[in-house]
Amino acid sequence: MRDKIISKSEELFLSLGFKSVTMDDIANAIGISKKTIYANFSNKTALVEVVIFETLDHIYEGIDKINASSINPIEELYDIKLFVMNYFKNERVSPQYQLKKYYPEIYERLQIKQFEKMHSSVENSLKKGVITGLFRADIDINFISRMYFNGMTGIRDISIFPETLFDKNYLFESYLEYHLRAIITKKGLNLLNNYIKSNLTSNAS
């Protein structure tokens, strides 16, 4: 039952927002009493916390699989982008914005955990890119991995990139290209251009 509560809560939180969804909403959606939820979680904040960090774990399990099977670090970033976009495809609100506004302590802890996981993953990807000659040998890997995290967090801030002006997919695509063009070699540029061209062609057909 606990897993069912977490799963349904994640679905509702992402589609309707952390603030809007009540414990009654979750209970009604599952078809259980509110008492059953409180038998597993002391309050809504505790439920939000568990949902957030279990969601993060699921996402990074998927990212780890992509990292392990990727052809090259350029396509790897686009595969991760696609995976994350699909995971949040039913998202109707900005969970990051609502979490920051209504659950700031959980948000701060999430940022730390996200950074720890992403920093290591991006560092390994950058190293792979340098070894394969796709990324410049003179890049500061530690600095760029931190800038990448900062940028990926920033484009999800709706106070800077309001959803009325910027499509989520456009933001991710544009930021990835911006990031990669700053660090790639001529070999990497050819691969990036071919990848973008082939995907534009397949999307158009």
C-alpha cells in the first residue's frame, strides 16, 4: 500500500502541483481512507519528501543505464534529455517552482542531492568526451560540470523562463546545444551537426 500511495501521489503532485493536491485527493484517487495514508506517512510534508527523493532515485537509475550504454557523450546527453522529458511528460505545473515556494527545506536538500549525482555523472561524461576527441582537451571539467548543473537548474525556473514564452523541449534542446558548442572539437561539431540534422529530419517525417 505504501508504494501505491507514493506512486499515485507522484502522479498527482506532478500533474496538479504540490500545493493543490490534498491528502483527501490522494485517498480518493486510490480508493482508500485518509487514515490509511496517515498510517504510512505522518503528514503531507513527510509524503512530499518521500515522493521527491524516490522520484529522483528512479530518474538517476534510468540515467545510469543510459550512461552505461551510450555510444558517445554527445548523444548520451540527448538521450538523457529525452528520458527526463518522457518521465515528466504529464507534468502540468512546475514542480521545482512549487517545491521551492512551499517546501523550501525539502527543495534545498533536493538541490544538494541532485548536484551530488549530476556532478559525478557529468564529470565522467566530459572525461569520456575528451578521451574520444569530441571535447577539447583544455576544458576545466570540474568547472564545466558545475556550470552544466547550474544551467539545467536555471532553465526550469519559471520566473526566468515563463512557460507562456518557452516550451520545455525547446529550453532543453537549446541549452544542450549551447553547452556542447562551447566545449566540442571539430570532430565533435561534425557529430553534433549530423545528430541535430538527422533528428530534425526524422521529426519532420
